Amino acid sequence: MQSDRPLFIVGCPRSGTTLLQLMMHAHPRIAIPPETRFVMAAYQRRLSFGDLGEAGRRRELAEWVVGRRQTRFYELGLDAETVTDEIVDGPGTLGSALGIVLRSYAGRFGKPRWGDKRPSYFQNIEVLLRLFPDAQFVHLIRDGRDCVASLKEMPWYKGNVYSAVSGWAEAIDFARHGAQRMPHGSYHELQYEHLISDPETTLRGLCDFIGEDFDPAMCEPHRVAGVAVPERKTWHSRTHGAVTTSRSGSFRHRLEPWEISLCETVLADRLAGYGYEPSGAPKSPMTRLAAYERVAARRKLARMKRKTFDRIVRMREPNPLGARLTTGQLAIAGVPRQRSASPEFAGM
């Protein structure tokens, strides 16, 4: 029996997650949409939706997902009324409602496996496992100096170099420590540099992890960029061309000398752990390091506050959260599986 587990792509922003999204979307059984904005937003306001055991409440949630431009539902190419009806008729859990949207996107392409891609999801793995308890996560890691250089150039990035460096450190720290606490068989990491230099070998390893046969189409992601990357995202223009290694190591001419020094001083052991060679830049001065530490401390405090608030909200949840759409989700929930639970998943 082939797997129907949902798939999530995570990583530091600008680590190549859109390229990986397209590679996975090119697989004949997998559909990964452009970045959505409804999963975490719905989770954070879950109390306002009330008891999702009631059809009227599920309709309110569905209308919130399909009707707000901020959720990016409009980029999925789905019929809002149809998706709303599916959520209303579906299981009364938040994970089920959100999963139905992602499943519907996969159904648009006639594919059985669904998921999502958002770099910052690595900060929300615990939440995603509450919503989708059988999920599998693919963590893409790229040289932190290249990530920082790329973030600096993004029109949507509002942080500074210090916050960019701290963000990459957080992603690597999750890989080194947080991933160890995840359920067996739910986490796989790969490096961007391997993905672009030897796509087939790297993707074959990924397919082994997710339980799928490798398909050569995965090595030609540009062929699906036109349908899986919104036109407004001009910063993803390179995804419309063939896979190239030309941007690997480009931090040398995209970062200022002091920025390279900061990266290599702060991230030294993390970079070395993934085989990224130092450039020979001098150690960053204490003034720069102190500025970085202040930013990192503020980010850590903000994470702790969010986690504390979430624990308080959990005590007031009116429903279980876990989706009840896939084979694994139904088994975890103790619900006998019905064929109608996942209409797109044929051949079971």
C-alpha cells in the first residue's frame, strides 16, 4: 500500500525551499502548493472558531480560509464554494479542515499526496504534528552565508543582517536538537548544495524516505514553475530555468567583509558541522558580536512568550486538533477508516 502521509518542506528562508517544492510537485503523486498563510494563522485563532463538531462552526472556519486574501487561498486555483462544502461535510477537527484545503489542491492535479511548504514551519513542528500527526518533514539546509546574502536582497525581508544570521542559527539548532525528539520516520534533511550538484541522487534518497518511487521529472522543476510559483514572486524567477550551481558560494561577493566575519564567527561550529568551509575572514569584533547577541536574545524571548501563550490556550481548546483524513491519522484517532475519508487517494 502506497503512503498517503502529508509532506511539509521547512528550512531557513532563502535556502532553496521553493526549488525543492517544485521538485516534489513534479512527482506524479505529490502536490505541494505555493506558500499558504492559513495553517498557523488558523491555529493561533482556533478558540474563535469554537466547537468544530458543529457544522455551522466549520462553515465559519471555511469561509475564513477561502475568503481572506491574507490566507493566499486565491493562489491555489480552487473553487471556494466547493472547498467550503467539503470542510463543512468533513471531520470536526481543525487539522481536518486545513488538510482538506491542501488535499483539494492535490486533487486539482489528480495527485493523492498533499502537503505544504513554508520555511518558518521549522519553528512550528510541534503544532504541525498536533494538526497532522502522521506528517513527514523535509528540512532543506543551505550554507548560512548564502542564506544571509539572499535575505538581504529580498524586497519582503524587514530584518537586518543580525536577525538573518540568528534565523539560520535557529534552523540549524532545530536540526541538531529538535529533530531528535520527532517521531521515528518523520524527519529527513538534505543540503541545498547536494540537491543542485547531484539532483538525482539526492532526490532518490528523499523518495526512499517518503516511500515513493523516484521520477526523473523531479530533476526538471522548471517545467512546473509556471503552475506552482505565483507570478508576483519575481524573486523566484530562477526557478523557471534549469537547476544550476551558479549561486552556491556567492556570498563572497554579495556580503560585505564584516558580514562574512560575523557569519563565520557566530556560526562557525554550525557551518563546519555541515561541511561549509570558512573563507578565512578575520574574527568579528566584540561590538558586532554584542549587537548580534542582543538580537538573538530578543528573538529567543519572543519564542518563549509565544510558547507560553500557546500552552495557556491549549487548556481551552474545545476539540481535538488532529486531522482525520489519511490512513495514519484515522488510526491515531482510533477511527475506522472509510474509503470516502480520502477520495483522491485511489488504489487502497
